[in-house]
Amino acid sequence: MGGDHAPEEIVAGAVAAVRDHDVRLVLVGQAWRIRRELDLYGMVGKIPIVHADEALDMGEGALASWRKPRSSIAIACHLIKQGRASALVSAGSTAGVVATSRLRLKGQQGVLRPAIAVTLPTRPRPTIMLDAGATTDVKPEGLVQFAALGTAYAQILLGLERPTVGLLTIGTEPAKGNKTTRRAHELLTTGSHGMEFTGNVEGHDLLTGKVDVVVTDGFTGNVALKTMEGTIRTAFAEVRDAMTSTPAARMGALLQRRRFQDLRDRLDPDTYGGGVLLGLNGTVVIAHGASRARAVTSACDLAHRLAAGRIVERIREQVALTRTSRFGRWTHGDRDGTDRQPDRTPEDVPRLPEARPAADTVPDRKEPPAAP
Amino acid sequence: MGGDHAPEEIVAGAVAAVRDHDVRLVLVGQAWRIRRELDLYGMVGKIPIVHADEALDMGEGALASWRKPRSSIAIACHLIKQGRASALVSAGSTAGVVATSRLRLKGQQGVLRPAIAVTLPTRPRPTIMLDAGATTDVKPEGLVQFAALGTAYAQILLGLERPTVGLLTIGTEPAKGNKTTRRAHELLTTGSHGMEFTGNVEGHDLLTGKVDVVVTDGFTGNVALKTMEGTIRTAFAEVRDAMTSTPAARMGALLQRRRFQDLRDRLDPDTYGGGVLLGLNGTVVIAHGASRARAVTSACDLAHRLAAGRIVERIREQVALTRTSRFGRWTHGDRDGTDRQPDRTPEDVPRLPEARPAADTVPDRKEPPAAP
């Protein structure tokens, strides 16, 4: 139900994922609206629906996850907890999706804080950056964990055995940066973390593919990502102006039209956008709010691949390696489970009504579907 | 002596500033090399030279300011302290220039931390962003002061009476951001600071000209600035690829060449790059390390305008206004002078040899030159 074009484009994308990518999924939301859309593709009864009374609005932030315990995203989380799904995809408001899934799925054991990983449009292969906004205040140990999350993610997404990891800061020397990154650099270089840490990277390295995984806190990462998106948008608007400023230039533009379309598509955040929330007991793929069917399909495919690659287990293994630091100055080993949900104790969590499949649409299947 | 093309391009730029912009300046560095360059323009004896034995290398960081008390930049600071100059321009390593001028000029009274202000190439008028890297760990009160520094700077540079100020964070709602920006937002909205604070801005607003002054800490600002520069470079490389990928596209490119050159110039960091270090007892203009003569000329012109606009006094007045916060929870009123140079006490500062003009080149002038 989330995103600017829900449920039409979401359902269209899901149908394509089922047909073309062999993804098994469940649609969660207002049953009658989803059924109407499925009808257009002749897929009623072929894709199961789980009804949800409510949905988070795009403008709603973190608090909505408390106000709306029966939102489609909360119900989807519940399916994961029940083992009936392994991952979820949403194009809803990032703040709402992150808050709801943190609340419902909880942080996975050993992980201090979750992070959103995004892929940047570098060539020949994309660069992964995390955190893009899930955790704004991060301790040095948290950054080391983000490096572990990113490594596990890159192993599955890019198929690399030892993806290279860089720390986003303001100079290549270890002493450059703020207090947090300086200490994180120390931790990353001294311990044996089972990661390929190659040192600091700077803002201008983000699009050059210098490393496979760029690690940063959620505040800096979000600013950098939005700066990049805004700059690309401005640059293309300027280029379009330049290309159509004179009759001769307009003629030139006609000759280049197709290539430019390709280029704009590749760098357009609506195409490459979206992220994956890592570090929870379940995989959460957050598609761009403006996602059309094609973006939804690739988000479903991504969720499917991550679930098949057992991302949660990989993260657990990778994070466990980060604790074998030589100096034994780690603190997060003691804090598991207490530091992850600092705002409320588990008893405060509003009870979630039992998720009930809309009677006529969910087939009686025993095995959990791959990615709702 | 600083920069990739010193002293040739520096002297050429300085000569143009003297001839075309009526800037009065002093050249500081190795006297014989500067004299040789001046000779090319027939300006020997017309622009005074102050000899400096040493110069900071481009690779040298903050420590060099301690190791080299007779560096050209240290001597130039000394000229300001003596009242023989009102501002200095350098294309040297940013870290070295910032460290040396903090050490020599000291922070101006009432200012917690200095900030580097850069201008972003927005239209119709540029946007000022600070801090671009002078102070990486900033308290909320420091961000409020940066807003004051930026306001004073924008008043002179852009000629606006009440420039609008935005706080760079990750969402427009006051609650978005990290701990520091949330508190800074609170301080900026509750007090009467004599500033036009319009709220939060995000990364994608940097190039849209949404506000006149964007305030952020030196870490985030540096990452955002470099991300912008890197993205522009990547986008133009891709555009060039697209424009020359087929014979037809190449033909098109020919038709657009001039407009593209203009555009690239405008967005090229080597053109608009460089910054101004605000908050010290004297104005320090840091030109881009790759500066050619034209960039040096405009840096000299900028230094001249800031000195003529009495930027240091303006900052003092503007910062004084930020202390009249309604809640009286400010701490920086008590810390003036102690918090600015936390690493060393004044006694530790290595003694600077008396700056001595190279005998034959400095005319015996009473009035201080405007901008060395």
C-alpha cells in the first residue's frame, strides 16, 4: 500500500516478479483493492493476499508505527516473524517502514543498530553505501558493524568473496575526520574482522567505484546521498538547457537523444533508488516512494535473492568476527539486546492483532513463500 | 608559495588583481622567485614583497604550522597581526593554512570555532555553505555561531540585508537529524538571533538556491562538498561519453560545444572553488590548490571586498546577537578564549621571527596595504 503509485504499480511490479523472476510472494494490504488490480492481470487466486485494514501514509513518520498496529507493513513484519515470509518489500515512507520494522522484527542478535544500504550507480559494478539514514548517531563500534553488514550484503549482491570496504570521511590520512570516524578507522585497521578494509574514502570517491562498500553514519550518508541525487538532477537540467539553447544545439540534441535517455535512466534515483534495511530479524527492502512497476519488480527480485542468500545468517557470522578485536576494548558484546530498542521496553510494544489471510485468496500452503 | 602552480600563476593573478581590480597587496614568499615572476610583467618595485624562508608543502597538514614558523603563510599572518595587512590569500594546503592561521591569528573574541565558507554555483546568486571542513566536531551552539558567521559573510558577499539561513540535515521536520542538529534547530528557532532562519534543508537543496546560507558541521559539509564535486565530474564525463558515442552524437556535440564549455566552467570546482576561513582575527581566503591566475585574481578581489566590508567587525556584531537567546542556556559566553585553541596554551606557540621586508622591494609606506 506504500508509495506514490500504490496499489496499481506495486501489484503490476509484483505480478512481473512472479511471472518473470519466479519470485513467490504474498501481497499485504486492502484485499479488495489488490484483488481488483490482480484481476487486470488474470492473477486472482494465483498470488495470495493478506488483508491489512490500515496503511501508513507517505507523510507519516516513525510515530505512525505505534498508532497503526494493523498497517500493511506491520502485518508484513508479522508474516516474517511467523516464518510465513522471509523478506518484505515496501515503497512506503522510509521513516515509517524503518520504525515499524525495527519495532516488529527487532534487531538481530549482536547487531547494535540497523543500517540502510543503498547502491550507487558506479561502473562496472555498483557501490554499496550504508547507512543511508536508519541510524543518525553512531558510535565507532557501530560503524565497524556497518562495515560487517555491508560486507555480508556485498557478498550476496555483488557475488564477491572479499568486497573492499572504505570509511567515508574527509581525507585519506587516518587522522582525518571527526572523533567517531577517527576511532572507527583505528578499530577497523587494528582488529582482524574478516573484512577487506582499505582505508578512508572521500565524497568524491562515491561515484568512482574506489571501494565496494562505503561505510558512514546515517546522517552523513543521507546528506551525501541526497546531495548526489540533487547534483545529478541539477547537472542534467543544466545539460538539457545547454542542449536546447540554440537551434544548432537543439539539432545536436536530437542526434543524441537515445544515449541521453539511457544515461538519465541509469543515474536517476527513481531507477536505482531504494535501499535495504540490514540488521533486523528479517530482510526489509525499501523501494523508492516514486517506484513504478519496473522498480517494484527489481525490489522483489532483490528481496528474493537476499533471502535465498541467507543474508540474516551471513550478517550474524560477519558481525561475530568483528568482536575478535585485538584490544578487547569492545563494548557492544555486553549490550546485545539492550541497546537496540532504547526507547521502549518490549512490554510497551502494542499488541499486534493476529494476521489473518483474506479468506478466499490465500491458498493453504505449508511452506513459507519466499518474499511477500 | 602555495598551490600547484606557485609562484607563477599566483604572481600572475596578483598582478591582474592590482592592475584590474585596484587591490593593494603584498606578496609573501621567496623573494628572488617572486621578483623573477614580477619582472615578466614589469611590476618589480610596484608590488611589495615580504621574504619568507620556508613554505608549507601541499602534502603537509596541520603539524607543519608548528614545524615551520617562518613559512610564507605564518609571515603573512604576522603582517595581519602587525596591522600591515587586513586579509591574506593562499592557495596552499587547506589543512596547513587553517592550522597556521588559527595558531597565528587566533579566534576572534566570542567565536567558539572558525568555519570555512564556500560558495556553491547556484543561480541566480550563489549559495554559501559553511563549515566546509575547518571544525569537524561542532556543538549545537557552534552551529548557531556558524549561522551568524554565514549571515555576516552573505551580507557582504551577496549584498543582502537579511540572508536566509538553513540548517543542513536529513529532513525538513525539526525532529529530523542527529542529536546536534536537532538541538541546533531548537536554538535557532527559539532565540532572537538577528538572523533569518528558515528551517532545515537537505542534501538535494544545496544546488537549488533554497536558502542563501547553509549551515553544517565541518565533517558533513566537507563530505557534501566533495560529493557534489565528484558527482558533477562523473556526470560530465558520462555526458561527454554520451555525446561522442556515435558519429551522429559527435556531430551534435560540435553544435553544442560553446554552451557546454560555459556550463563546465561554471560548475567546475577549480573555478568556483576555494573558501574563506571565518572567525579569526583577520580574513583568510583559501584558493583552490589547482588555482590558475584567474582564480587567484578573484580570490584577491574577494579578500579585498571582505576587508573593505569589515567582515571581522560584522561577525563580532552578529555573533553577539546570538547570545541573547531566550533560555539563557548558552555556555559559550563563559568560554571565550579558552575553547578556541584547546590543544596548546599560548605559551607553547613557537616564537615567530620578526617579519622583515626584503630590503629593496618594499616601499616605505605608512598605511597598511589592503590585501597581501
